[in-house]
Amino acid sequence: MSEKKTNRRDFLFTATYAVGAVGVGATIWPMIDQMNPDASVKALASTEVDVSAVNPGKTITVLWRGKPVFIRRRTQDEIAEARSVKLEELKHPESDEDRAKDPEWLVMLGVCTHLGCVPLDQKGDYNGWFCPCHGSHYDTSGRIRKGPAPTNMEIPKYEFVNSNTIKIG
Amino acid sequence: MSDHQYTPESKFGKWFNDRLPLLTLANHLTDYPTPKNLNYWWTFGGILTFCLITQIVTGLVLAMHYIAHADMAFDSVEHIMRDVNYGWLIRYIHANGASMFFLAVYIHIFRSLFYGSYKAPREIIWIIGIIIYLLMMAAAFMGYVLPWGQMSFWGATVITNLFSAIPLVGEGIVTWLWGGYSVDNPTLTRFFTLHYLIPFLILGLVVLHIWALHVPGNNNPVGIDIKKPSKDTVPFHPYIVIKDGFALLMFMIVFAFFVFYTPNILGHADNYIEADPLVTPAHIVPEWYLLPFYAILRSVPDKLLGVVAMLSAIFILAALPWLDTSKIRSAVFRPLYRQFYWILVADVLILGYVGAMPAEGLYLLIARVATAYYFLHFLVILPVLGFREKTLPIPLSITEPVLGGSPNLATAKNKESSIIK
């Protein structure tokens, strides 16, 4: 066989394939992206919660974006316990000061970071939360201490609108 | 395919067959030469076809009454149970039919493992079978979500969250699967669509599975290649049709027992509580047919590695034709493999049992040992066994051991050779 030379036909083939690939991609993308959260789902951005009735040592659970959010008013013992832990002991090192801006209030997504179950309050080896599905133990700051979950329970974006109201999202 | 040419007798038949050779296909299927020693373990292919058709027909009817919406799905299922004429029957057949389908497919798979049906030249049949099995699991999982009970919701949450173990893109994939920030109405509607689609994909793959089967023909309990057609074969119709039909009747008795006498024993009471995103049931368990893989997932104390182990446990099966290095197909002539085969069966049953138990203490330890053994079987024992095992002599034909007059094939062979001496 003689050495192949690039000719006009090769160029036409390559150009056709390239345009074809872009066309196929542009056609498939809307089919894929339609499955992402739609505008109405994204619109449910924030929730305001009245926490005036929550006493120390109590947790309330509210629904935000279809997920439970734990709002716990912690006791002094729990705060002390959470703040005395050394960061080196943690699987996912985060200080309690960073997780709870106001030490009395812990606001976090009540979703186990393993496979998404809702952990149970005041259970487990670290007096915090325990996930019944696959046995993850969280401490009084919601940090993972034992079990298969890879990270601490997530802290959503929130702020105190006034001393009695928390706005999540 | 059949060697001989087929010509329809009637003039119209010939005219039609020349234009679309459907009659040639029908003739191929009825005359198809089948090993004459196929035992009842070979009847599960036909039983599985019955299961697929049953699921498609009952599912079609259920879809006429079911409403795929987070606010209405649970009530519409109760509406089917209480108001729709024979709705209870159709739904119980569909729900228990899924379990029967898996029961039959596990027997079918373990039959292949025992008799080496996955070996050359049947690798493609085997791999198509594994793809069908994967699709069955996907269909069963999505179907279980549709009643929108507590187990539906939390099962969907746990299984979709498996994808969050993928580094970097995991969270994005999960949000994409959900169509939101949690399992919700968009998730339900897409699962309904896919649950409707998958059985038809399975149907297409079943056609390929049978097509690929009809190229080399059936394996058989002796596991040797046979001439087709010959005195070792019988035509599919009426011999195998009658045998399959009888086995199907027996199977339907078991099926009917579940449907009419204990329709909820294979389900979970929690699924009669409507989905609540704020409360996880104390003990989440998948359906029984997924328990061995669930046990493998939980036995690994790391999220990503647990998911990898679980998926590997399934995909390793696709590599089986190359992991098993033995030239001998049937376990009948492999004394060592036969023992390891039964250990594997016990291992999978143990995994299923611990998968249903809480993941702690002794159960967790047993799950870890059983998981390790599962991989050991496929990755170490099978490859090594092919080189080390001293196999028994195989007969030259199916007829040979029968004429030897002994049910033990090896003895028959020895006896025969001593007679000749």
C-alpha cells in the first residue's frame, strides 16, 4: 500500500464527524439536564423557624428542601464536651466553634452522611446522634466519631433573624 | 441452527414463509435438538420466561390504576387493594411475582455454576444473563419505591446515596438522580417511568439470551459437547415442552401459596406506613433477594470501599468464564469444585441472613468473614482449582454412562472398561 495522503475527502469526513458529534451532544444534553432540580424545586430556598419554645436539652426537627434540619439547644455539659475534643481525634476535623456560632444552638442537616438516613437524637457512644441504618455515631457537635459515615453532619447556611427566629437557607 | 431446510406444506404457508420466514423460526424452535439428559434444574429458563410475562401483564394492569405522585401514590395503592375489582389479587401477584422471579433466577444462576454452563462457548449467554440480572435488580428496586411507604422512601434514599460515594461528582449525580435535594416527587415519577421501561429491555435481552443459546445448544448435566441432532438429543417439542410445563405447574403451586396464603410475608410492615422524610424506620432492610449484597456493603467500614465491594460482588460474576480455569464443565466430574460449590451456596445464604440482621457484634464479624470468602472463592479458589484438581474421567457421550447401567457415571465408566478387558 502506498503512503496515505490527506486529501479533501478526509477533511470532509473529519469535519462531518466533528459537526455530528457536537449535534448529538447538543441533542442529548437537554435530555440529561431535564432530570436536574427544576425551577420550582430551587425556589423553595429558605425557611424561618420560631425557636422561642425550645428549652435547653431539647431538639426540634424542621423540614427544609425536603430534608430534616435538627435545631438543638445544647446544655452546658454538651457544649463543654464538644469543645474539649482534640481535633486530632476526629475523622473529619472541624472545631465546635466553627460548627456552632452561638454555642447554645446547633443547627445542622439531620442527614447521616453515610447513606442519608435520619440519625436518632441522644443516642450512641458519644451522647450525640446515632444512625440506626448502618451504625454511625455522632458527638454533641454532630461530628462523626465511629462508623461508616465519612464526614460530619452538614451545617446549612442559617442566621438569627432575631433572638427567637432562625432563618435556614 | 438446524441443518435441514424447512418448507411449509400449505401453499399459503410457503408463500408467506418466502416473504417472512416466521414458520422456519417456529420449526427451528419445535425441532431444536436438546440433550436428552436435561434434569429439572434446566426447567427454570421456561419458568423465568413465565415470570417475566406475569410481571409485564400484571404491571400493565396496575399502571391503569396507580398514580405516580408523592401525594397520591400511597393512597392509590390502597385504592387498588380495596376498590379496584380484583386489585388485591393483581397487586399481590405482582409483588410476590418479583420474589418468585428472583427465586427462579437464583436457582437458574446456581444451576449454571454447578454444571459450568458459563464456560466456552457459552460466555456471551452468561454475560447477557448477568446484564438481565442487573436490570432485574434495578426494576425490583424502583418498583419497591412506587407504593411510597416508609421502606420505599428510605430504601430509595439509601440506594441512591450509594452514588454519593463517587469522589468529586458523587453529590451532583445524586441530586441529578433525585431531581431535587432529597427523594421526592420528581424521583417518584422518573422511577415509575424507568420501572415501566426496564421489563421491555429485559424482554429484548431474553431474546438475545435464547438466540445465543441456540448457537451452541444447551449444556447438560454431563457437561460434554454432543452432536446435534444425534441419539444424545431429543426435539424440544414435545419432550422439553412437557417437562418444562410440569415444572412450571409445580412452581405455580409455590407461587399461589404465597399469593393466597401469606401475601405479605416477603414484604415489610413498615411499607404500609406512608413515606415520612422526617423519620427513618428503626431497621432498614432491603427485600430478601438483595440481602447478600447488602451484607457485603455493610461489612466494609468505609463508604466508598463498601460500595465498591458490593458492586464488585455482582460484576465479578461477568468475569467468571475466565476466572474458572478448569476445562471440565460439570461439577459431577470435579470432586473438589463440588465441595467448594456447596460452601459458596452456604456462604451466600449466610450473607443473606446477616444482611437481614443489625450490623453489629457477631453478625458484623460473620458478614466480614463471609464477604472475604465470597471473593476468595472467585479470585483464588476457582483459578487455582483448574490447575490443581484431579478430575474424574468424562464419558464420550450422554448415552455411554446410561448403557453402563450405573447412576454413578464414574463407576459406570470403570465397569465398562473392565468388561471390555
